[in-house]
Amino acid sequence: MAQTLFKLFFTQRLAALASTESLRAIREGLLWILPCLLVSAGFLVLSECARVFGFDPQVVAFLAGLHNQISSVIPLLVAASIGYMLAIQHRLPQLPVAFLCLANVLLATFILREYPRASATFVLFIAIASPLLNVPTMAWLHRYRWTRLVNEELVGHNLRGTINMVVPGFITALALVVALSLLLQVPYVAQLQGPQVLDALQSPYGSGLFVTLMNSLLWFFGIHGVYAMQPLFDVLDQAVVLNGAALAAGEPIKYVLNGGLLGSFAFIGGSGGALCLLLAILLVSKSQSMRLLAMASLPLSLFNVSEVLLFGLPIILNPRLFIPFLIVPALNAMVALSVVHMGWVAPAVVSVPFTAPVLLNAYLSTHGDLAAVLLQVALVGLGTLVYVPYVRAIHRQASEGGTVYLKSLDMTFRGLEEKGRLRELDPVLASHRTLARQASEFNRIQQISDYEFYLEFQPQVSTRTGLCTGCEALMRARDAKGTVHSPWEFLQWLAQARLMPDVDVWVASQAVRQYQKWRKLGFALPMTINVSSATLTDAAHGDRLVEILAQAHGQVSVEITEEALVGDIQVTRRTIQKLQAIGAKVYIDDFGTGFSALSYLHQFPVDFIKIDRSFVVAQHDPKGAQVMTGMLRFCEALNLGVVVEGVETAEQLAFLNTGAELIIQGWYFSKALPGDQLEGFVRERAALARS
């Protein structure tokens, strides 16, 4: 019961601490630094092998130095990779944000330069935690105009995004500097003093439990446990030396708890008993990606190097593995202390490097006691048994996707499976899937990156006067060869890449520029632009859209589809009200083809509806004609303006001449025209109306 409450408490706190998006950013970001970790660990293993086989000390030091150099940049890479992933989620420029996160780690390193112990302890934690705080803060600051140094009229999109991150980046960096400076005023943080006397080892069970639990807890949050508790680990290493001296002098061994015991029996394979987790994955995991990661980590774990697993799986900030990561080292330490106390295994009396190979470290530290090797093997098995249920639970949670059986309909609802996959527990496989999808999207976007985008305007003619009363701005694209591409193709790709809000802002800017160009020529004609649901439900982009269209003084209105009205109703309504406040009108496009259109006519202040071409074509059918007539009468009763799209023949136009004024848009009158040709069309219609 106590363990259940303990697990529930920490799981809930961790879930509140880090959202799903943040955890995904950490997992995918840390996954990118795996090659560096593997290379660094490889040099460490080579260094240890060179030392064991008696190579020249300079060779050993050279290989160890290569490992240390790569390890020194790991915090920088961690911060940059997590910042990059969070920038994608918050729709910020990725590389500038990643470099700002990297710069924050450099700032922290500089501030902590006079406190080497604090620096070694906290820099990795800062590298993980600072992007989680700073990137959302930068996104929040970026919404305010006063933080933007340039606008889109002055520079290109990429340069604008980069320059506009200067102020948010400076503010968050300054906040980090102030926070660290204040933190260093706390004496314990600045000095990181711990128990530095051997008296702390007089109660081995309590001290051993404290060291193992605290080391795992610190590593779980990305804090290097050995550095954080360096004074205590120094005492533990000193105890091994004193044990060796006592053995040589023929005196009784005094310190059962020491660095040799913890290194050989508690931290088998590295922090958290990583070797036990690897074996559990290889024994029961059905995930090929997890098994591949375990196989890649196994040789390193035999030298007690667990960073690849800590960052690759990852274990850091992964609540699903928190409990066994905490329990296994503590349990192993308690069992090892009990066995040594009973005299079944000799105490550690020889100092052995932490990276000494598993089995060999137990044999050497106990001065050649084979029972120590057997104990280590037994503890590996015990730790593996502790990890196995949690590894199985990972797959059980993945497979139980929230299915519901509907008895009377004899069917199964699996709608929660996709939601379950958002918390995909197989980070490597999930990363490959994500990368494949992103590569496909990137290829499509790259394909259209060289397109020339421009607007054309399709006239709209009144059935009552015959005059051109407005037009719709339509987006077009032409490639380098001069071929014009269908908007349905590239707009779909842009929507899948989640770029439609930016596209809508660009279209609005181009439409306003065309309006201003016409006004300079003494010509005016109302126009409409299409706005996606992504823009309407995004408060920042919605405000930017209103800000741009306000320059047209009501001459540029917006068309929205019924699908756009089923998102965030409150945000959408506020955006529509802001648009109407600047004089713009709101049209519902493709009326009657989407969701429950009638319910939206009283929820949203709509000015016009646009009847889809499919209803015009269907008028040849008696029922189709009745539907069309009914829709027109319905709109007339609600005093809504009506635009009918897709009118191509005189027969279709004649059917629509019912007496009430309608606005006709279609090839019968004109296809979409360049902006400089529209004035001529308006004059032609005016001349025909007078004749």
C-alpha cells in the first residue's frame, strides 16, 4: 500500500511538472545526442582497456582526455536539441531558439566558474530544465509587438524570425543570470558541502540507503549524482583505502559500507543498476527499437557507463521507470551489506576505478573473493526481476489503447488508440516514424519552395444590376518552368506542414497591397480572402490578421468554411468580432457542404454565405432545384447576402434570376484575373449595364 501511494504521488507530481509535449521534446532531443554519447563512451572504454593491459600512461590519459572533451559539450548539445524540439511545438524559429538555449548553458557555466563542484552538479540539470522554462517564455514574449524589432515589410521571413528572437532571448537569458546569481547566495548551493567525516559510515544501512536513493533521484532529474554528493563519495573511497590498510596490518575491517561495495554491487552497470534494466529489456521487451538500444548499451554498461541508456531510452524525467530506477540500487546495497556483515563475502579493501568491468571489479575490490562475483551475479538477477514488471507494463500500456465494446452493435470502439500513441513508449521507433513523416513533408515543402506565389481575382457580378460588385482573391503558384499548379495540391501540403496561419497572413498582406495599389490609381473594389481554421483558432495569428486587414478600411473581407467553425468557438467568435469591428464582412464558404451549417448562423455573426458549385450543378435534378430554391429563400428570410459560386452557363444563370439580388461568381462572367486587368473588366460590366 505504501509503495502504491509512493508511486502515485511521484507520478502525479511528475505529470504536473512536465507536460506530454515537454517530455516528448526531452525524449526526441536527447535521442539526437546518442552518437556523441556512444563516441565518448567508446573512448572511455578504450582508456580503461589500455590501463588494464598496461599501456603507456600517456596513451591512457590521451584516450581519457578525448572522452572528457566530448563529455564537456554534452550539456550544450542537450540544451540545443531540447530547445529545437520545443521551438517546433511553439512555432518559433528553430535554430535561433536552439542556439539561445545553448548560450544559456554557456552563461550558466560562466556564472558557476568559481564554484566547480556546483558547476559539475547543476550544468546538465540547467541544460535540461532551462529550455523547458525559457522556450515557452520566449513564445509568450514573442506574441507582443514591443518584442519584435522588425516586421514583414522590411525583411524576409527567415531574417525576421531570427531578429525578432533577440529581445525574448535577452530577457530569458537575463532571468537565468539573475536566478543563478541569487541561488549562489545560498551557502549550501555554492559550496555543496556534505558529510565529510568517516563517522557518517558508522550506520552503513542508513548511509547506504541515503546514497543510493539520492543518486538515483538526482540522476532522474538530470543532476549528476556523483558530483552532487562528491564529499560523501570521497569519504566512501577513503574507507576502501583504510580497509586495505587494516587488512595489511592484520586489524579488523571497520568500514563495510564503502565505494567499492557500492560500485560493485549497487550501481551494477551504472546508475540505477542499468545492467539489470538492459537484461530486462532483452528478456521481455517486444520492441525492436528498445532491444536495439539495449544491445548498443550493453558493452558500455559492462564498464558501468550508463549515460547512453539514461539519455537514449530515456530514464531522465521518465516517470514510468522512476520506481525501479530508485529501488534497484538501494535493494542491491542492502542485500550486499547484509551478506558482507554475515561474513559470506569479503568487504572491499582495494580501490578499483568505477569503470572497471563488471565481475572483475567485484573480484578485484574484495582482494580475489569469488563469492563476491557470485553475489554480483545474484544481484544482477534480482535487479532484473524488479525491472521486468515495469518493462512489461510499458507494452501493456501501449497495447491497451482504450478499446470499448458496444454489445448491442457487436462492434469495438478503438478511438483512444491514437491518443494512447501520443504517449508512445518506444522512443526510437516513434522517432523513426516522426522522421519519416517529417521527411515526406519536408520533400513536398522543398518542392514548392521555389514556386512563385501570387494572387488572382475572380470577379463577382450582381444579378440585379449586372455590375461587378466585388471579387475573391485566389492564391496561385507558378514553378521555375512557368507551369501553374493547382492550388488544391500545394495548399494541402502547406496545411499538412501546419503553415496555413503564415500563408493566410501572407495572402492578407498581398490583398491589402493590391487594394492600396488600386486606390492610388483611383480604383476601388471590395474583395474577399480565404482564412483557414488554424488561423481563426490561433489568437496570435488572428490578431495579426486583423491588424493587417485594418489597413484596408473594410474593403478586404474574409471567407471561412463551416469546418473552421467547429474548433475553439470562443476564440473564433472573438476573431470574427474583431474583423467586423474594422469593417470587414464575414462569409461562410461552401455553405451546406460541411458540418451542421444552420446551427452556426445563430452562433456567429455572419454577413454573407457562398453557395457551393455542387448545388448549382444539381439544379438539373428536380430535388436539387428544390434544395437550391429553398436555400435561397432561407437566406432571404435571414437577410443574408448570397454569393453563388461555379456558375458557368446561361442556363444556370437563368435559373438563379429569381428576383432577389444574388452575387454570381463563375466562369460564365470571368475566370480569375490578374490585379491589373480587373479594372478593365469592371468598366466593361458598367458599359454593358448602361446599354
